[in-house]
Amino acid sequence: MTSLAELHDVARQRLAPEHYDYFAGGAGDEVALADNERSFRRLALLPRILPGSATRDLAVRLPGAEASMPVFVSPTAFHRLAHPDGELATARAVAAAGTVLIASMAATVAIGDIAAAAREVDPGATLWFQLYLQTDREVTDLLVRRAADAGCSALVVTVDSPVFGRHERDRQHGFTDLPDGLFAENMRDLPGGPRNIEMSPALSWADLDRLRESTSLPMLLKGVLHPEDAHLAVEHGMDGILVSNHGGRQLDAAPAPVDVLPRIVEVVGGRVPVLLDGGVRRGTDVAIALALGATAVGIGRPVLWGLAAAGESGVRQVLELLREEFDDALALCGGRRLADLTRDLVTVRGPEGGKW
């Protein structure tokens, strides 16, 4: 297949309607969901010419990771709804691509097994672990130990979910739990027995500080949209920031991540890497985000479409398509390396467009 859109169409045909809508849907009227993709269409790239080199270097250094390209896989839940091999297939494909998989706390395969699958392909495969802070500190601490024992090289703490988003598509289907035989496997064998993932508005920066003190793993904060929170994240010892609106699945009135990225990059001032996810569907989207200051970008739903369409092979197709498209975009912008993508290359579309 030659585009992510084609993989999406095949995936939609193969998935049960309630499972497709769980993956595809957003919160409320899905304004934020739609705007994540539209935000990239509002922007254009001003290419430079005659770069003087026929080769390009796509590699990027991230906290606890060296990636072959500035595209990583953001955490998404319940991959076994998309394919029987679930996160095992995803892990193998991401390892083959030489980039980073952020394994979801809500995975339908335990983190140790995900890590083992990745390292069957590449013994040096890099995994990060997504973590929702739990009000029971014992549970949080055990999850962190499991991630460390599995060889995860960073924690990605998702902080944009004090409560669950309101998903109208799920309500219409009555989809409130996993089918028999599937479970959020990281939530087994915890103090008090199997648990659901808890969302709590009672959590605070003090809880993040306690986690920071309890582990030597690099920590990235996911779900940052306000510049002041980016500043606070750095002050509280975070090793990276992931600008994200949770794929439009939490606050429907939230802005598109790429729209707030420049201000957050400015506030952070190069002290830690700034990553982004939300709406990335083309290699040119990757180029725009990097030109606006992102170190790398994450993809979520496209991986699920590849997985549902063709299992491990489908996920590999997704990653290689984006690699090829981004390499072309970098070349067409006159770039040889990622640092050649600078903010002056981004403009707003239209006759009255100007620099971003």
C-alpha cells in the first residue's frame, strides 16, 4: 500500500465497528480530533535549494534512546483488539524500524513480553513505558519496577487525564470493557489484585516529584499544552516534554499540538527535548513539526491501522512509508540533516500567509 489512508481503509473493513470507533473516535464533538490533522494542512514549507549533498542523516538522539528517524510510536491501548498478536507484532515492527516504542500501560500484553518480542528482532531495541500515576503509591512503584526490569529506558508520564474523556462513539456502541479473554495485562498481580487504571484529579506536582526521586530512569511528561506547564516540567526535573492533546480523546476544546508547539519550544529554550504527537499523517507533517522545534514526533492511530490491516507487516509499512516520505521532504526542503529544518521554513498557507 502506498499511503496511510489506504491502510486506514483496509483496517476499517476488518475491525468490528465498535473496535474501529474506539480507536478512531475522540472526545465530545471530536473537534480536537479533526483539528489535529487540519492544523498541519494550514501550514506550508518554504524549501531551500541547491543543498550540495546527495545524502541525508535522519537519526536522532532521545532520552535513553538513539532512533533511526525522528518518528516514534506513541502509546495506544488494547492492540489485541486490532490483531491477535497485538503489542507483540507492534514491538517487532518498531524494533525492525530502529525507533522507539512507548508501550502503553493499558497494553493487552505485559511489558516484559513486549520487551522480549522487540529484542527477538533487535537485542538493542528501545522501549519506553507509559505511566499514569496511581493514587496508591505501591501500585505506581511496582509498575515502575516492572518497566525497569523489562529494560525500558525511560518513563512517559501521561498527565492530561484527571478524568476519562467523554467518548460518544463508545457510548453509542455500549463499549465499556474489553471482550472476554483480553485484559490490561500490566494491571495484573498488583497489591490488592487486578486493577483498573485509575484517573484522579487529586494528583499534583508533588506526586510527580516523589516519582522523580524514586527512579533513575529518564522521565518525559506527556500531555503538556500550556507553556507554563512546560516551564514547570523542566523545573521539576523532567527529561523531556511531549506536547499532546491525547489524540483529541480528552478535552475537546484543546488546541492542536502543532499550534502550541512554537511557544512551548520557546519557553523550554533547549533545556530538554520537546516531542509532539497528534495529527501526524505524512512525512511533511514530520518536517513541519521539526522545523517548529520538535525533536521528534509520535504516531498513534496509523500504527493501529497498519496492525489491523496486516499485523506486523502493516506496522512496518506505516513506519517505512513515513521514513520515505520524511526523507523526501527533507531533501525537497534542501536539508541534509534534521537541524536544517528551521522555523523560517514554515509559513501559513494562502495568499496572505506569513512566517509562523
